[in-house]
Amino acid sequence: MSMFDDRERAAEAGFAREQEMAFRITARRNRLLGQWAAAQMELTPAETDAYAKAVVQADFEEAGDEDVIRKLLGDLTAAGVDVDEAVVRRALDDRTVEARRQLMQPE
């Protein structure tokens, strides 16, 4: 029976690692997205840092990416940046790839 218990524990540990990595990638992606949007809005470095943190926090409002997209689109539009949802979604996809690359690189 211990062989099955060992397999179960290993599977649970692997799942936990995958979930943690997915969370880290999403958080990094959201920070990168916040920095991208801040550059579009021409924010100062201090404002950029605060805004990037706000984008990370916005992701906790609901499951999925819609809360982040809604925040970015609303903030960019309010700042007078000519942007549409497709541009924001493309930026989100690009930053997902970048976040994954950054976290997967050996240090």
C-alpha cells in the first residue's frame, strides 16, 4: 500500500508545484502588463510601480483574465490612450510568454 501512497503524494506535490508556477507566471504577467500600460499612459517611475501593483491586485477580483482586461482598457481609455480590447489582449498574450520565459530561465 505504501507504493500507492508514495505515488499519490508525488502526484499531489507535482500538482502543487504546477499550481504555484501558474500563479507566479500570472502575477509576473500582470506586473509586466501594468508596466506596459503605464508606459502607454506616460506615468512616472513611481506611478508605474504603483500601477503595476494595482494590476496584480485587480486579478483577484474574479477568476480569469477579464478583470485585468477591464481595468487596463478602462484606465488606458480614461488616460486618452487610443487602444481597443484586441490590443490589450495581444499585450496580455505577449506578457504571458515573457513572464513564462523569465520564470523558466535557470538562475
